[in-house]
Amino acid sequence: SAASDVYKRQTLRSADLGHLTPPMPVILGAARQDEVIPFRQAADLRDRWCARGAKVAFVDVPLGEHLSGIVSFAGPAIAFLADRLADRAAGRPPVAPGGCG
């Protein structure tokens, strides 16, 4: 049905990362020989997010493909996560008026 087709298109569009803007810092890695997600596609996503004001750390993995590239990406990804966790743990978020915390 037409309504079902509209719903399917809306659902697919909502899952397209290129239409979203991350509200927090993100890390994105791309392997030059990736056979699943082409490098240019990942770089374009980075560029779209950056143009919208997102904070994006980008790791260019020059050697490796989709699975082996994780070896080169793991170190920067772990460091990124450790930094994010340290920033959150360093201070409490402000309490909104009427809130608690």
C-alpha cells in the first residue's frame, strides 16, 4: 500500500546516519581498502557531520580492510572513549532549577 511504502521510506531515512547530527563527540574510522563501507562514504559522512557543527574525531586507516582495519582503529577508539569517560567523571553536570543531583 502507499501508506506502507511511505512508512518504509521514512524508516530507512531515519536510519541513514547522513541525515543525523551527533549531539556529542563521536569517533569515526575508515579503512582505505574497506570492502564493506567505502572510505569515501565514511569521509563524506564526516564532512556532513562537521558541516553541521558536530565534533568528529576521524581515524584514517591506510592499511587494512573492514575486519583487519579494526586493529589500527582499536587504539584510537579506546583512547577516545577513555577521554570521554574522564571528561564526564571530572565534574558533575549542572543541576537544572528544581532538579536534584
